[in-house]
Amino acid sequence: MNKKKTALEIFWTFFKIGLFTFGGGYAMIPLIQKEMVENHKWITDDEILEMVAISESTPGPIAINIATFVGYRICGTIGSFFATIGVVIPSFLVIVVISFVIKEFQHLKAVSYAFMGIRAGVLALIAKAMINMYKQCPKSGISYFIMFLAFVAVAIFDINVLFVIAACAIIGLVSSKVIGREDK
């Protein structure tokens, strides 16, 4: 397929995802997976899982990181540019419009109820992303142990997510070395 045409398709796909998703990057993950894997078949489920993991561990918003990685995987540098711009433009435009309008209508009950409904919908999208990622993750005792420790560290002890991700990576590497030695 022609790179220019593919780059424009990537832009349009990420533009739609950015336009119709509220709640940030985690809420976008199920839509990105559906579009990239199921609808366009540009990447696989395993690749999207790896890109989500990398996007979580690199600096910056997860939606932009995923768009950049996916765009690059599909169409190189031009694809990453168009995917990133596509996912950013809708949010930028919405924020600009909302910033002008919100002060006029923030006192209305309907507006506060609408935002309450949006938050509930976003929670459902994040839960779906979590369930999809769980289904695709390898199931083993060490995976459950790492998941439990990460949850406790973040939810109970409020440890910085960057430290938790780094610790999870180290535990994963060490356990793979130990398991690797046991297999020999």
C-alpha cells in the first residue's frame, strides 16, 4: 500500500479515536486495539500489548506514546507523525472550545450531571482495557505476584508509578534468569 495513503488513513483513524474518546489514554486503549488489530489488521494483539507496556513506561501521555509507536510500526516516521498529530488535534480543539464555554455553563445542573456520566463511562473503558490486557498477559505465579506487589505499592503505599514500573521490570528480568537456569 502507498505510504502517503496509509499515513492519511492512520491520521484519520487516530483523529476519530481522539475525537470520540473521553478520559485520556487508558480509555483509548480498547478503541486503538479494535481499530488497529480488528478493523485494519495493521498490527497483532501481542504487538498492541507490547506497545501499551512500552507506552506506560516511557515519559509522556500514554495515548500519544501509543499513537507514535503504532504509527511507526505501520508506516515508519511519517506514520508516527500522522498518528500523533491525529490523536492530539481533537483533544486540543475540544479543550480550547471547552475553556471558552465552561465558565458560562458550569453552574448548570445538567452540565454537572453530564460530566458525572462521562466519568462513569470513562471508568468502564478503563476497566475494559484492564480486562483485555489481563487476558493477553502470561498467566503464572510470578506474574500474579508482580501484579499484586505493583497494586499494593501504588494503591496502598502511594509509591511513585515510575519506581513501581522499574521494580516490576527488575523482578521480571531476575525471575526470567532464575527460571531460565532451572530449565537447563
